[in-house]
Amino acid sequence: MKRYKRICALLLAFLLTAGTAAGCAEKEQDTVKEREKITIWYYWSQSYVKKELANLVNGFNRTQDEIEVTTQYVPDEDFKKKLALSMADGNMPELALVDSSDFHYFHAMEPFVDLTDEIKDLEEYLPEVKEACSVEGRMMGLPYGMNCAVLYYNKNIMEVHGAKVPQTWQELYDTAVKLSDHGHYGFGLPAVESEESVYSFLPLLWSMGGEVDSLDSAGSRQAFHLLRQMTESGAMSRQTISLTEGDLLRQFVEGNIAMMITSSSMIASIRDLNPFLKYGVTVLPAADDSTRTTVLGGEIFGVTKGAHQDAAVKFLQYVSDKERMSSYMDRSAYMAPRRDVLEDQYVEDPLNRSMIEIAKSARTREFSVEWPYISRVLTDAMGETVIGEKTEDEILREAAERMAEIRRGDL
């Protein structure tokens, strides 16, 4: 009986101690401060750049215990609409990673936070990237990285057909026709209703003397006519009107397209999807007068005004650190927006290093509130040209009229 009482006493003591400990733990847990939560919206579809953004977010979250950053992917074709709607109803994310050409449009809808006095070493950022997010001399965003449009070609297909890398747009057409057979198309570029399609087409428009404000000019007509020639000859599929940049990339990697125009940042994706593919990357073809040009692209972080803007700024201060950027920029497949980081980039990667030289001849797109409307006119004209149901004269006359309406403010 004594032994039984002793066991009961020990058990009771254990339960009382455990209960006290649990109560203390619960009380201690109640005092733990909840992290301030902020969200980043982005539209990247490539796995490598998603992974690098995730690494940055996780790294920042581990360095402190006050702020927790999360990300939300929004498909590129829906991004503009969803972000614009979120601005209209006051339900915006704390951070948005937007295309550089769209920044002024979004800023006009709902001004982003002024970062001029918040980010160190802004003088090291290239003038081209600062222009995209500058408003009246103030930095209203933070550039993430740069890329440019280039020509990719499948070396195996070129060798089989005895073809050389085209140096002019006429040679591009002739080569595309030569490379087209039952197994693949000779050429492709995205023509879906998206900024990435405009990005790939603008160098062709510019180098032939065309401009967005003169879509019915001789130079612009020549650029759109090349698209019509490509599809009518069977050198480019009419399905390009439904192909995103990522779709086009997969078609190229699988050998269904011999040549394509797209972003220099796709080099990383090709290496990831098919490390054994024999391919080359080079400057875009030249016009008859030897004029070569490309387009500069990239993304910009915008911080939403509100209760969590200081937390969002702290994340951007983490991202913009020179040493940190030097470590993550190469892995993200971009060219650094900071001059002091860019000059040492890709020193052991000749192919990506050559992209930096190509980017020196790049033009920037128009940084204006009207650009999304201009972009829509261009993609509509591209799609109609590829489909071929209307005459080129009709397509470009209507496009020029719509562009004039935009410039008059009749949006």
C-alpha cells in the first residue's frame, strides 16, 4: 500500500510539474511578437529566376525576426490587369516586380514610395535603368536587372542544311525558309498579346526605320511585311499568336524551331532544360544600311504606400547591397543594373559576357503612362499580320489611327 501511495504521489507531482511547464510555455509563446508580413507579386515563369527570388526572400527572412516576406506568382498575361485592379480597389501587394516599360503607367494610377533617400549608392545604377523608374528626378522604384533581345539558333539544324548565321533581315528570312521542313519551322518569336511580344518585335521595327508613332510608314510596313512573309512561306507557324516566351523557348529546346528572337536571359533556361543542346546566341540581324539595334528590358520593384512600406523598403535595401547583388545576379541570368557589379559579371561565362556587349547597342522602350495602350496596338497588329485575314495596308492604317488617338488622349 505504501508503494502504491508513493507511485501515486510521484505521478501527481509529475502531472503538476508538466502542467506548470505547459502553462509557462503557453505564456511564453503568447509573448512572442508576430512578424510583420509583406507580399511580392511577380510574373516570372522561368524556374531559375523564381528560385533566385525565393532564395533572396528566404535569406532576408533568416537575417531578422521582425518581417516575413512571401511571394505570389501572377501569370504575365494577367499581371497588368490584376495589379491595376488591386490599385483601383486599394488591395495592393506591398511590393510589385513590374516590367520597366509599365512602371510609369502603374505609378500614375497609384504613386509608389519614393526610394531616393532610402537606397544606398544610387549613383552606381546605370542611367538607362534609372530612367525607367524616375519621376521628376526622384527614384520611385528599384531596378532589379537587365536583359536584351538576341537571336538564338540551333547549330545542328544549321549544319544539316548548310546554313550560315544570318547577318541581315533578308538573310534571316531566306535562312528561315531554307531551315523549314516537316520536322521544324525555321523561325519564331512570341506574338501573343503580351509585352514580351512587343519586346521581341521592336528591334525589327526600329532597325528598318519604323517607329510606334508612324506604323503606316515605309519602314514600319517593311517590318510587318517580314512577319507576313514568314508565315505565308511556312517558315514561321501562325501558332506564334498563342505562344508565350516560355512556350517559344520549349519549342526551340525540343528542336521544333531552328531560330528565335527572345531575351538574353533565356540562356540559363536552355542550359537547364537541355544542357546538351548545340546552339548559338548572337546579335540581331541588321537592316540594309547595316543598322543594328536591340531593346533593353528588365524589371523594377515598386513599393506600395501604406502601413507596411517601411518593411518593404528594408527588403529592397537587402536586395540592393553590392556584395549580395554580385552573388545572386549571375544566378538570376540577368545583367546587373549597378555599374560596379556589371563590370565583373560573367567573367567565366563567355556567352553571357557577350550579352553585355550586345546590350550596349540597345534602345529602351518608351517610359510613359501611355505605353500599355501602345503595346496593345502593336500586339494586335502583329497578331493580325500573322493570321493574314486582313491586308497589311488595312492593319497598319487602323493601327496608326489607334496610335494617334492614344497620343491625343482618347484612350
